[in-house]
Amino acid sequence: PGPSGSSGVNGMPGPPGSPGQRGFPGQAGPPGLPGLPSEGEAVSVNEIRSICAKVLREQIEDLTARLQGPVGPPGAGFPGSPGEPGPQGAQGEKGTRGLPGEMGFMGMPGAPGPAGEKGMKGDMGEMGPRGPEGVGKDGPLGPPGIQGAQGPPGVGLPGPQGDLGPRGMPGEQGPQGMRGTQGPPGYCAGCAGGGPQRAPRNDGPKG
């Protein structure tokens, strides 16, 4: 900013302030000269005093108003209240433009202002080019869900026939079987007489 302009005209003086406290009384004056002797009857001192006292009582106010001693020292009272300001003086002439002042120091950053009101929704822009194909990743395993209600009992189906198992171990020998019936007599062609030949003994199958 440029230099300040010249000061304006002094304003009108304000009203007088309230009177200060009463000063100290002045020094007493020298005693008066003795009066001339009166002619006639002699008057006693007491009568003279009573007459003087009566006159002083009647004219005490006039006498005190006329009596003015030397100027006393300034009173020790407090200064009165300041008077009201006078009316504003006329505006002074505009001063010449001053030279530009030096650059001031950089101020501290101000506090952030309040957030502005939400603007209106803009028009939809043009569709941009298609981006590269993304690579999806499995997300984290979610929390287990709530256990559902128990379902109805299932109906089992017969499964497929299993494979033929390995051959088992030979079992223990069984008990001897019953003796079979005797067979018919055999015929022997080489025997003499062609008689029947005894068949070999057959004890039946073994267990």
C-alpha cells in the first residue's frame, strides 16, 4: 500500500468538561486598621462584638463571594470525564499516490474452507477404449454358512456286484462216507468157464 494521505482538518472542540474539585482556601489577609473613636456614649467591647457578629451573619455570603485570596496551588482532584467528541471535520484532499511498498512475508496457510455444495450431475461421457483382459483371482474363503435343516432319511439302492474274490484255502478232510451197496457180479471173458468175476471192493467215495 502507498503512504497515508495528509491529515484532515481538526474537528470542532468538544463541550467543556465537568468542574474539578474545589481548591484549598487562600491565605488570610492582614488585620484591618483600628477604627476611629466614636462620639457619644461609650460602647462596651461585648456590644461591639455582638454587632459585628450580627453584620457578619447577615452579609457572610456576600463577603465570602467578594473575598478572593491569591491563587492557591492546583487542586489534587481527579481529572474530569472527557468531553464528547466533536463533529467530524471536512475530508482532506486526496494525497498523491505513493510508491509501492516492499513485498511482505508469506503468510501462514489459511484454514481449509467449508465443503462446497454438491454440484449437478454432469452429462454421460463417451465410452472409452476397452481395457486389457483382466486376470481373475480366487477370493478368500468365506465364513461357513448356517447349518441347514436335517433332510429326510435316504433310501439306499443295491450296489453293483463285487469282483470275484481269490480262491480260498482247501478245506479240511471230511468224515468217511457210508459204505455203498454191493454191485452185480462182473463177467470175465478170460476166466475159465466164463464164470462171473468178483468185482473189486468199493468202499464208496472218500470224503
